[in-house]
Amino acid sequence: MRYEDRVERARRLLASIEKNHSPTALASSFGAEDMVVLDLIARDGLAISIFTLDTGRLPQETRDLIAEVRHRYGLDIQVLTPWPGSVDSYVEQYGIDGFYEGVDERKACCAVRKVEPLRRALAGRRGWITGLRREQADSRAALNEVEHDAATGKWKFSPLADWTNDDVWQYLRANRVPYNSLHDRGYPSIGCEPCTRAVKPGEHPRAGRWWWENAGARKECGLHEIPIRVVETVA
Ligand code: SF4
């Protein structure tokens, strides 16, 4: 499929979400892909809200981008933070940087700072939109544009599922969309500051996420492991 067709297909899906699946929101971590989706939503004036999870450990560059997006687009961005008591409990049990001790300790931190706030964000909504792409990781290879979890009743939409990395950057540059300055410093994938580092040329784009863990480990934080399966293609 050509780049122009991919853009058009993503626009159609977003319009369909607004029409048929409201209230559904964009879950944005303000990475490159999320900025494409946000720009498409703003460009078409879609009534789709946007939220982000402020884990309390985000890099300053991400905070700066959120401020820039607010200013430039005039969008209302809902910010969800972890429950302070849950963070206190984690720190008491594992230490502030306990995630370096092992995968279980890391997942416990992600559960407190990301997964629980996501569940709160989704309460009362029919679904969520992500910037996930199949190309990003083996764990995302089976990703579909439209998925549904019968257990929770939530829809999950990934309008860029079949986009390439080049498509993403072509869109951002052609439309002068602001993006996280860390992308220009060797960070293809950006998460929390202590858990993300730049990758070397030729390394996998997600090699900088939780880099201390086994190279073959599943590099996911749990946000996208809520069991969801495919039910349909683009409306
Ligand atoms: S990415 Fe790191 S700091 Fe952020 S929630 Fe997960 S373990 Fe905690």
C-alpha cells in the first residue's frame, strides 16, 4: 500500500471511531507514532479525547513536548498519575529504582505507574487508540487495526498498524508535526527516563527499553498485554 493510502486509511478509521465507538480516547505517550495519530485527530477536528500516563519518571523532553502540544494544538490532554499510596508501597518494598533488580520487580513498577492508571483512564470509555505498529516488535507482529476484548468490552484501535517507520517520519516532516527531541538523539522508542536509553546503529529499535533485561525478553510494560483479540477490519 502506498504512503498516501495508509494516511487515508488511518483517517477513515479515526473518523469511524468517532462516529461508531465514542467515547474512545487516544492513549498517547507522545512518541513519534502517537504524534501522527494526534495530528490526524486534530487536523480532522475529531471529537476524540487524548490522555497520557505521567508515571512520575518521564524524561524532561517528554514533558516539554506535552507543553508544546498543548500550546500549539490547544488540546485538552488528560494526565493520569499513579496512586501515591501505591508508589509509596512499591518504593518501600523494592526501592525507588527496584525495577533494575529483575523482571518481576520491573513489572511491579509498571503495574503501579502505568497499568493501573490505564485501567482508570479506560473506565467509562468504550475503547482506546494506540500508535502501535506491527513492525515495532515481534510481540506486535499479530497486531490488528481493530481489536476487541470480550472480557472487558473494550475496543483497541491501532490506525498505524501497517505503517513503516519511514511512513511515520514522512508524515511528521511533511506536516511539521512536533516530536520528542530524544528521537534525534538515538531514542527510537521512549518511555520512562530510568528505563530508556539510546540505541546504537543497527540495534533493534526497542533495544533501549529495559536494556538490562535479557535480550530475548518480552519488552513490554503490560499496557498492551491486556488480552484482546481481533474481531473486524476497518469500518
Ligand atoms: S518503565 Fe521503568 S520507571 Fe516506568 S513504570 Fe516501568 S519500570 Fe517503572
